[in-house]
Amino acid sequence: MAEKPRMSIFAQRMQKGREGKNIADPPVKEEHKTNTNSNQFGERSYVCSTAEADSIHLENVEKLSSMSQEELILERQKLLSTLDPELVEYLKSRRTKYSSVTPMETSEEEEQRQDVEVKPALEEEDVKNLVNKYPHMDVVEDEKLQWIGELPKDVQPPKDSYSARFNFEGELLPFIDKGEGVLQGLHNHGEEQERPGYTLQELIQLSRSSVLQQRVISLNCLAKIMANASRYNEHFNKPILPALLDADMYLLLRFSLDDPAPPIVIASATAICNLIVNHTDELCLDVLMGSPLGIQQPSLGVIIEMKPEEVAELKDQELLKLDIIKGMFRTNILERMIYVIKNLPSEPIEVKSMIKIFTRIARHSYDSAEAVFSCSGLLNTVEELLKSFKKGSYYPEAVKLFRILAARSITLAKKLVEHYSIIDIICQFIAGERAQGHPEEMQLSLESFYTWQTFMNYNLTPHLLSNLFPVIMKMLEAHAGLTNLTSVKSDLEHGTALISTLSLAAKHSCEPVFKAYPLVLQVALKWISQLATTENPSFSACKLVGSTLQFMTNCSSNFDSAHHLNPVLLQLFEKGVFSQLISKLRKCSWLICGEIISCPENLPCLGSLPPIVHKESVLPFVIHLGMYLLSNKNHQYIERFVCDPQILLYIRSVLKCENLKTKSGHWYARPEIYLLSLLVHLYTFTELTVNSDLYHKLAFALVVTVQSGDKYLLPEIFSKTIFNKKFFGLDVNSVSEKLQSLKIEDSVDNKHLKKTDYLQKALINMPKIEKCYIQELGLGFVNKPSIPSTLTGTLNATQSAVPSDWIFLPILRVYDNQGNVPNSLDIITCCLQWFVIMEELFPEIASSLSFAAKYCRLCCVYLADNDLFREVTSHLEICLTYIIQNFKLLDFETEIPGLKSFYDFYRQILDQYVSVSYCDEVFGQYIVVPLGQKHSTRYKKLVWSELAAVLRILRTPLSHITLKHYTDPVENDYNLLMTYLHALATGPVKEAWCPILYTVAIHHVSHYVAAHSDNTAKALLSRIEKLGNEDLKQSLLKQCTIREETV
């Protein structure tokens, strides 16, 4: 048998590097011989580079090695004599051009025991040698060879920010890996080839490739990155989604949606879904179904403050920058998606992505929902998906689309019932006639229940319960026997959907529902008892127990369940279970722990994972328990409820939140605001006085946190809590003591009320004050309708139902109407009396509005009418004392809500004073407030220069002000000092008719001259000495002398 050819040392090293194990030392003699042959005849052929070149070369070497030296010389001469000389020269040139690496010179002993370190497999020289092993690679291209070269090692991340790179699953990668990315195809030939992954820019560029597979890969990768975008926001200087929107990502995807290649179209549709749909929002909103207010949906639209005709003139790209959804309509997105679903081969997951796009568009606004409904063939296509079981899916997302459209308005809900068979479809899914045993069965059942509830809220399906009642009872019996609070989540969610549907039916007094009362009572007793022994009930379990209590609440007018439930509820209170559950409220509170995450302005979203859906959240149970206790009017249990230490701690924590008003505007805050309103109602129902101040503060906080969509909560808060004397806790003596702090002297003038009587009269007038505010705030006829017109909020973050300066709202309405309001005097009087009550009895609550803002609101009384202020002068004087007492807190340079410029507002006040004041002294007190030394010199210059007419009529006496506010520190503005002296010298300011400003001017001019020796002081002194008015001159010089002697 022929002996196997031996490898060179280089080949042995290469093999060693590949196999990762030691190479056995070959016989020294044979190795040396092989090495000699390699050195003499070369390691390869330089004449040809075909696949058989190496084997031919080895045969030649073996034959030549067997020949003697003489035979080699003889054969060489024969070849040279027979070959063409030009051919010989050509062969020699090829040998010279492709010379081999210099052979290693090692001794025989070294070769025998050599164990060298294996070099990297693809060093630069090695790569050049390896190219000879393959055909058509005789020309070495260094630039291309760099692509397969070794990656740089020990690369450190820069201190500054750097570009993000992602793998093909859309996951953010570290700055550098240990080489794993090479095997995954994550290293490309860009500027940072040592870094794994692809940047957004590289993926966008790849999506324009002419190679179909590359485009599909890039679009799929972009889709996954957008799906994961919210996970990485904190790691970027700018969140991914806004960056992609700014880069016109939608237009790129929309162009790809029109591509003739189906894979590109499907990948683009999925990417568009992940671009505009916030999957976290959808998941959280679905989890909230079955909880209080969970059936209601947010509106995720954009308010464009432009006229419709101006919006119509915008280019597509400009409109997309303002509102993505409106811009999408310009591109006929709905029509294209319908075509794709109907005509292109697509998987269920891809069809679901397109249905999710329709759902997100419907969430935008009523107009968008109407467009989805009216789009030809859209809902017919979606309905057909629900009926046809296409490609193994029943498409629960399609049922959800109908639910979101129905929640938008009662009008759309009626059209859906009339034009589509959605009611029959949800009946089949609830009854289990379809999708039985399918993985989507539970999701379809839940969506069907909540879609039914949506229609039931509008009272559109009155007979559906009768048709399904036998099925409903069988399900209820199954839950009664099999479902526990520790059951799997799907069973708990199904039980919640079932019983909450029955609760809603009971609310609308659907006849068959009351037959289910005994069975619901049975499961309520079972699950509440289990709640007392369950250590950490889940959110789903709390929803389930809460739904049973909701059913009992809605049936309270027909059945008395108290004697059945009270014993098990008593166990919750006595064993401390209730306190343990309530202790989780703070941890799972949106108002306390929630975090608002910014989202693109042109694509609003809810933006975060709310704590209220945390697995330990007990909010649904607490709300429904409170509602049940209030409906049964059990004083003992209500007192335990509202006085529980954990409840009180929760309320205090909410009131301490610095950004409470901001958080309360978020959609996720609504259930908690509902709970806090319920707590106020429960406490008001009791006869308790302990903790009354805490609950009163909570009521005031709710006034400015309840949103416009929940305005129906406010009438009872105002009538039963805000203006309830139970929370004032004052008698006549305590009122008198309080009033001693009012720093205003009694006036002999009968127009001024005595300060000791003012607050008492205001408290006596409380019913009239309450009536005034109920009317002015528009709460007189606000009730929650039994059948709502919509189940969708007006906006994601809505406006408060009542502004933060609601105390002054009656004054502002009179001001806006220039006094042309019936009973203006009574309205202004009630408002000023309530202001004094608030400042005197509840200063902490009143401090939510700055004193600068309060001053401006009070000044509006003077601007409302030319004579109205004269009737309430005494009220205005007392109100001003609270401003003056906090003079140090006055700051007219900060932003004042409702004012663009305080300077312009003050100018308006001065004009009014000149026009209608007739030297009114109280009006004058308001005028001089901004002239204090702590305020800007702009206001002083305005009075002393531009509106100097004020100087002749400002006759408010010195006794009405605190002079130190206007004299300390000494003025150092050159122009203002010269203006003072000029006004004193020319006569506009006299002590007889302008005592305050006269005294202030004398003080600043004389004290500056006495305390300084600069050019300003010398100029002032020179002008004083030249005064013709000797009395004025002597007065100024005397003050200067006194000042110098004092110093």
C-alpha cells in the first residue's frame, strides 16, 4: 500500500489550529526530507491553478526526488533545448511573480521537538497564500481580503455616545462581542466592522437594495426593532420611535407596501403595525377589562391647532410630521391593506398585524373610526375572517376591532349591529359553538363578552341575555364548582368576564339576570372566604371577587345580600386581611408610583406600564367593596373602611405627590381618582370627625384632578364635602381668635365691615356661596347618563373638569363679560367671601395658587366694570391683607397662569385706575403693590414716566401700607433716581395728594446721596442744590444730613 504523503510544517500548523489539538511529532528523517523537497521544488505549481494542480505537483516532486543530481541536470538541458525560449522566460516570470514564503530554517533537533504557538488562521500573509488553493484567484485584491481578516481586539467603548446596533431579532447589542456575531452574520463591512449588528441607517439603506432577500431581512429586522423600541428608550439620547418617524420611516414602509413582490408587502405591513401600534398599551388596556372603568377606552388622537382648510393645503410629508394617522389616510392605507388581505398569500399573524393597524386608526378619533367603518369592503373582509376560519385562526383581533369601533359612539355601535352579524358571531364564540378546543378559544370568548358589554352599555342588545341564559348558567355552575382564587389566570379572567356581564345586565334590569342571583351569591361567599385565606391574591383574582360585589351592588334594590355577606366581610376586617390588601395600594398606585413616558407628538400613546395592573394590585376589589358598602349603608363597616391605617397612609401619600395634577390627567389615573372620590363619599356618609381635615384636603385635591370626562363626580364632592360645615369645625369664639390675625384696622365708615364680623358673616352665607359656585362651575345639571353617548375618553390626557384657580372662576366670568352678568354683585361678593374663608381656615389648601396669581385675579374685579368695585371695597381691602402678609412670596416675574405678560396686565390696571378710580384708596393699595423694592424697576418706571397721571391721584395714605416694602433697599437705578427728583421738582408728586410716592421718592434720593460719592450721587446733589423750591431742597438736604450723621 502506498505511503500517505507527509504535510509541511505550515500545513501541520494549519491543521493544528483547526483541530485544536497537538500534532504528533513525525519522524525527523521523513520530515526533513519533505522539507528539503519543498525548499527545492516549491510547495505548489506556479504554472497552473486548476483543481488538480496540487496533486500533479506532488507527483512531479516525488518523481524528481527519486532522480540523482546528474539525471536532474540532464533532463533540465533537454527541456531547455526543446522549449521555445519565450515560453521558458514566461514560466520563469510566473515563478518570480508568485514566489513562496521564505522557508523556515530550523535545526534537526528543533524540528524534532518543535511545538510552536498557533497563529491566527487568517493572518495577512496566510490569506495571500491560501488564495492559491482555489481557482481564478491568482490576482490578490487586498481591499476585499480585509473583509475576511481578523477583527480588532480589545476595543473599548468610547466615553461619548455611539451608534446603536441590533441583531436580526431586533435586540440591542453590546458595543462589542467576543466573536459570536461572526457566526451569526452580524459583522458587516461598514465603518465599524469590529462591532456586531446593524445600525438603523444601515438597515434603512439595506431596505432599498435590489436583492429581494436583503430587503425582506431589513424590513423584518426594522419591524422587530420597532416592536422592542420601548424596552430601550432609557439607553438612547433620543427614543427610537421618534427618530424613525422623523426619518420618514412611514413613507419608506408605505412605498414598500406597493412593491410587486408579496414578501416585501407582507414584511412592510408588519413593520407599519409595529410602527404605529403600541403593543404594551394594547396589552394593558386588555388586562384592565373587567375592572372598574375598564370597558371604557382612551382616544389617542392629535389636536392640530390649524383650520381644516389649512390642514388640507399641507403636503403629505408635512401632515405626517403633525399627525401620523391623518397622514396615513392621504396614502390610502386602508384600501391597500384590504387588497393585501384579500389577494396576497399571508399567514394569520400577518393578517392580525393589519387588523391591529385598523384598530389603532380607530382609536385616533371619531372621524378616523368613521373612516374605518365607511371604507368599502373593510369590515366585510374582517367579518369574513371571523366566519371562515382562514388558515387555522379565528382572529380574536377582529372581534376587538368591532369593540373599539362600538366604544367610539352609540351611533357607530347601532350601525355595526344593523349592518353586520357581529352579535351572532359573539354568541357563537360565547356559547362555544365555534373554536372549541382551539388555542384562541379563551381569547375569543373574553373579547366576545366585552364586546357584548360594550353594546349592552348602549342598551342595544336587550334580548341577547335571554337567548344565552342557559349557556350562561352552565358556565356559572362550572365556575362555582371548579374555579378558586388560585386557579389559572384564564379561568379567573373568564369568570370575571362572565359575572361582570351579568352585573351590567342587572344594572339595566334585564329580566332573566335576577335568576342568577342565588348562584352568584354562592360564588361570592366562596371567593370572599378564600380571599381571607389567600396570601397574595393576584390581580385577576381581585377582579373576580370585585365582579361578584359589583353584581350584588347592582342587585341591591331587588335583593338584600348584606346578611349573607356581612359575616365573611367581617372576617376580612377582623383578621387584618383588609389592611394587608390595602397596604398594596401604595405600591400599585399610578398616582404615587406611575411614570409618564414621553411619546411622539404626532403618534400619542399611553406610554408606560401602569402599576395598577401589577400582579399584586388589589384596586378592583377595593373599589367594588367600597361601592357595595355605600349601597348597603352599613355604618360599622364603612367606618372600618375609611379609618383603616393603610387607607389613611395611602391618602397621605397621594396628597404628597408633587406632580399629582400632571399624573391625574393620564388615562391610567381614572380608576384611582374614582376610588378617591368614593372614599370621600364614604367618609361624608359617616358621623366621624376624626381625620376630617385629611378627607377635606382630599376633596379639594379631587376638585382639580377630576378630568372633564368624569365631571359627574364633582357635584356631590362640592355639596357634601367642600361646603359642608362638618369639615370646618369652628365656633364663634374660634372665629374671633382667627380674625385677630387680620392686620386691618376697623373703619368708622359704614361701608367697611368690622373685621370681627367678616368671617362669621361669610360662614353664615355658606349656602349662597355653595349655590354660586355650583352654578358658576356648571355643576348644577351634571349627572352620569344611564345610557352614555360614548365609551371613549375625549383625549389620552384630558383637561381638568375644574381649573386650578376655580376659587376665582366667578370673578373671571364677570370680568370676561365686562360686568354684563346677572347678579354680578352677588357673584363677586360670594367669591371674595370664599377667598377669605379659604385663606383664613385652609391656608395650606389655598397655597396651591401663587400669591402673584391671586393678586391678579383680585385685580380683575376692578377691570370687570367701571363701578362694580365700589360696592365690594371692604371685601377687597380684607382680601388684600392676605397678599400683603405674604409680600415676600410675591413674584411677578415667574409665569402666572392665564397671563402672557404681567407688565401688560399691570398697565391695564393703571389705565383703569386713572380712568375710573376717583382716588379710591383701596384701589390705590392694589396699585402700589408692584412698586415695592423687591419687584422689577419696570413697574416703577411705568408709573413715574409713561403713566405719570397716576402720580396726581394716588392718594392712599401711608397708614394703609407697610412703608419698609417700598424703601428697603435704597434705589440705585440712575434713571429712576433722576425721575424721582424731576417729579419732585416739577410738582406732579406732592405730599398733599400723593403721600406714599412722595415719601418714597424723598427717601431714595436723599439716602442715595448720603450713602454714595459716585457720579450719580454728585449729579443728584448738584441738582438738589439748584432747586428753586426751598422747602423741597431743605427737606432733601436735611434727610441727607441725618443719613450722614447716622452713618
